[in-house]
Amino acid sequence: MAIAASLSEDRNPGSRAALDRLSALVEADMQGVNRLIIERMDSPVALIPQLASHIVAAGGKRMRPMMTLAAAQMLGYRGDGHLKLAAAVEFIHTATLLHDDVVDESDLRRGVDSANAVWGNKPSVLVGDFLFSRAFQLMVETGELQVLAILSNASAVIAQGEVQQLITANDISTDETAYLEVIRAKTAQLFAAATEVGGVIAGANEAQRQALDSYGLNLGIAFQLTDDVLDYSAKQAELGKAVGDDFRDGKITLPIILAVQRASAEERAFWQRTLEEQDIRDGDLEHAFALLQKHGVLAEALERARAYGKAAREALLTLPDGPVRAALDDLIDFTIERAF
């Protein structure tokens, strides 16, 4: 478990402070978003708010709705439509988490029992569908056809990414291009949409919309790359799941793709047995750590994350300067420095 130790020591306290700065700037708006979330989770069918509140109460950084609020604030929006959009973004995200946990057969979400572990798969899928529907109701209430187009497109792309991930799961021949297509759809698309719609409701021009979209997309890719590294390095308390969950599930992430590319015949046989055939034995996770360390792929994956973070930072430069833009810049550091 040497990798887990080496990447979790000396965690950077500044990374959390970076998120806190953004949180402080949108705190008042976020309180309104939280009230909306509680209000719109309500239903006469008691199981719906019970199950939905379980996953919402489990925590989470609320990065995506904060990005919506920040984009609107940065462009001088005056109104409350951005609160509805931020709540819609969070509902879409929460719905995808419910569906993800069913597909992945996950027992934990953010350190607590997943909804499907408590109530079963069918209620989790159906409540996820309910939250998607609530999200679209909130979008319509803003009266902005453009935001409906952006978020509905994002929802479709996310679903496509989920299906694509199923196709590449347990296939060690998956290349980096296919992997990036999955994370761009499954994770980064919602980051991009969340940021862009905040600008749209504030009257952003086309150049500003493109900058917000580029910022969110590149940040989302960096976020997922970092998460893929963290799966082989963080403690369960920090990630809300056990170290090596991706390995046990046979997920083909960038560290694995790079390690397979550099593998000897013996190493490739190991990856084929464990990831493709799902024949995992005692000591295999530790051996996987050793191979990842041998080929330096975790550090390389983080370098890729930094490159996407740089692209996100460059996109911000065309947007109005001020404390909100600075906080969105800080968010890039938070996203990547979580790995240290």
C-alpha cells in the first residue's frame, strides 16, 4: 500500500481553502438553492423525499451549483433565476449518482450506505428519474429556452457517457481516446453546462458563453482525472469509498491504460485476469499498486489533470476580472491538489 501512503501524506490545506473562498462568495445564494432543493424534493409519496434526502444529506462539495451561481454573479446577474438553475444542476448530478450506484452495485456513497444498499435498486432508479423531472421543471420556470437546451443536451450526453463506460468496462484494450470520450461526457459535460447556464441567464455574449463552457469542460476533465488517481491513493474517509474500488469493479481509467501500455507480457496477463476476467485474489490490489508505481502512471495522470487545469485557467482570462473570477481560478487548484 505504498502508493496510498505516499500520495496521502502532507495533504495540502490550501486546496480546501480555495473551495472555501468560492463558497463564501456564493453563500447567500447557496442558502436559497438549498431551500429550493428541500422544497422540490417533497412529494406525497413518502419514499421519494426520504430516499432523495438520504443522498443529499450525505454531503458533497456542491461544486457544480456553486459554479452556476458564480458565473451569474461574475457577469452581474440580478434576479433569482440562477437559484433555480443551480438547484436543477444539483438534481441532475444527484440523479446520476443514484443511477451510477445501481449500475456499479456500490454499497457506499460519500462514506455512508448508498441509497440502493438501503432501499434497493428499483427505488433508487425511480427516484433518480423523479429528480431529473424536477430539474426540468426548474429549468422551464426560468423561461430561458437556451438554458433548457444546454442542460437537456448535457443530460443526454451524460447518459451516452454512462453507456459508453459500460462498453469499455473490463476491456484493457481501451485506449486513452475512448477513455477521454467517456469522462468528457459522463463528468465534464455537467461542469460545462453548469457554468455556461449561469452566464446565459446573466446575458453573456457568445464569447463569454464559450469561455464559460471551456472553463467548465476542462475543469471537469481535470476533476475526473484526479478522482481516478485518488482511487489508488486516498483513504476511505477522504473519498467515501474503499481504496481500489475502480480496480475491483474493473474500471479502465487513465492510470490503468498507461500501465497496460507499458506492461510486460506477465504484467498484461495480470491486468487481463484481474480487470477483464474479474478474477481478483488476495494481494492483487497491492500488486496493482506496485505496477502503477513502477511505471509512474499516477504522477503522469496528475500531470494530464494539470494540463486541463491550465486550459481552464486560460479560458477564465477572457471573463470579467474580480473576486469571483479569482475564486473560480482557485477552484482549479482545489480540484487537482486534492491528490496531495
